[in-house]
Amino acid sequence: MSRLAFACSAMLLVALACTAYPVLSRGMNAGRLLAAQDEPAQLTEAGLDDRFDRATAEREIDAALAANDPELAESFIALADERGVALDPERAAKVGAASASSTSAANVAVSFGRGLVTGETDSVAAFAGTALGDLFVFADLRDAARQGILMARGEPADRIVLGLSLAGIAITAGTYVSLGATAPVRLGLSVMKAAGKSGRIGAGLLRAVRLERTENVIRAAGDVGRVQRRAGPRAAIEGLKLAEQPKDLGRLAQLAALKGGKTRAVLKLLGRGAIALTTGVFELASWVVWAILHLLGFCVAVKRTTERITLSVLRRRKVKRERRLARARAGGYRRGKHFAGFLGRSVTTSRRAAVAPAADR
């Protein structure tokens, strides 16, 4: 029975040791995520530790170049430099050539004019044109008039763009009065309007931010403006698509302040996981509990196995000691018997010698 119990303890110990790495590593990662659920910087670092390496960076850079998006490729190169990931020099040279081509004087002028006229923000130059048009009010007036005409005709109109255009007109007046103090809010409204035109504002954010309440729009636009200033307009638009509630925009602003131009690469790689927990809290907590239970079970198995080994060793030593004592007793008895026999013979001989002279007399 003791051998069976020892075998069971040993098998349990081996099984726990074999499953220790996946269970404990998942539990530790879950604990880190739970501790960092309100800290975008820590969430980002935890996500990048698991997902970012040289192969991933090179794959994303090639995809960005194929999509004619050198800005995103540069963002991944900057992120690789920050994390000490060495990239192929030829690939970096391709990114530099593509970036130089996209920032040529002709391309910049065309993008600026397109942004000024149509309100598109597919590049920094295009956003500069859009922001200039909004700053001089005529772009907001154009968009508001366009959506108002659609509504008057009974055709589907974009109420998001209409509301943002009207808010932009009011904020622009405040920007002139405050001598530029509300410029980040003005830029944020331009980004939000561009995202609204392309359908890149998340449905959850639209439900959370009620456009009829100006203070909510101003607060959200201020966060978006800070993202745009630190990470660029395209990062701000992509962040708007990921945000589901107003506080996500604040977290996005914190991330942009930390990562700067690397924000686009982080958002592309991690998605919403860069600013909020994407895994359920209950699931993460269950992994932490399983890791703790696994560790306790391993400690108990080690303790029990050690006890059984110790008891087995002590039992064997006791048996050996008893055998040695038994041999020693058996050997002493034989020596005593031989000694008693020898002593008996000696006494008999002495008596015979003493009796013999008496008989002669």
C-alpha cells in the first residue's frame, strides 16, 4: 500500500511539473493585465511583450508598403527601434524611399488641396488642408449646408457630421476669442468629423457621447486633439474607431503622449487591447485562481512525496538496524555457548585430576 501511495504522489508531482509552465505563465499574464487594466502604458507593454518580434514587424512593414502607407511603416520601424528589434536595412531603405516620395512637394500640394476642398484626411498634408478649412469656418458651413439640404429633401443625412459641423462653428468662434486656447478642441472636432464621414467612429462611442450635449463633444474633441498633436491625424481616426466610451479617448491620449509616432503601430498590432482589457475580467481572474491552486497543489505534492521518501528511508534504516542487532545477538549467543562448553570441559578435567590422586591413596 505504501508503494502504491508513493507511486501516486510521484505521478501527481510529475503531472503538475509538466503543466506548470502554461498554467503559471497564463496566470501571471492575467495578473499583470488585471493590475494594468486602467493603465494604457502597462497594457501596451504587456501586449507587445507577447506579440511583437522581428517577424511581426517585418510582416507589418511589408503590408504597409503594399498598401502605400509609408507612415504606418515608419511607425513600425520606430517601435522596433524602441524595443531593440533589429530589422533588415534594405527594408528600412525601402520605407525611407516611399516616405520621401509621399512627402514630395507635388504630392503634398495635391493632398493639401484635396483636404481643403473635400475634407479628406488620408495624410498629414490632407488633414492640414481640412483643419485650415475648418479654422476659417467655410468647411463647417459647407458640411452643415450639405447635410441640411439632404434633410430638407427628405433624403438620408449624416447627423453625426451635421452635429460636429455645428459644434465646430461654435468652437471656431471661441478659438478666435480665446486667441487659440481651444485649438486642440478645434483640431479634435476636425478629426472627428473626418472620421464620421468615413464611418470610423465606433458605434459604442456614438451611443456614449450625446452630440446634443456640447460639453461632452468638447471633452471628447479635446482628447482627440491631443492624440492628433502627438501621434498624427490617422492615429486619431483609428483610435476613434476603437473607442467605445469617452474614457477610452482619454486613455488613447495617454497612449499617444507616451508612444508618439509609434501609436499607429501599437493600435494596428494590439487594436483595442492597447487601451482597454479585451479579455473578460472573470476569465483573467479564473486563470489567476488556477495558477494559485496549481502552485499550492505542486507544493503539497512535493511535501507529500518528500514525506513518503523520508518515511521509506527511515523504515529501511530501521529494518537494517534490527537485522544487525539480531545478527549481533545471534553471534553473541553462539560465542557464549562455545565459551560455556569450553568452561565446562575445563571444570570436568580439573575434577578428574583432583579425584585421581585420592583414588590412588
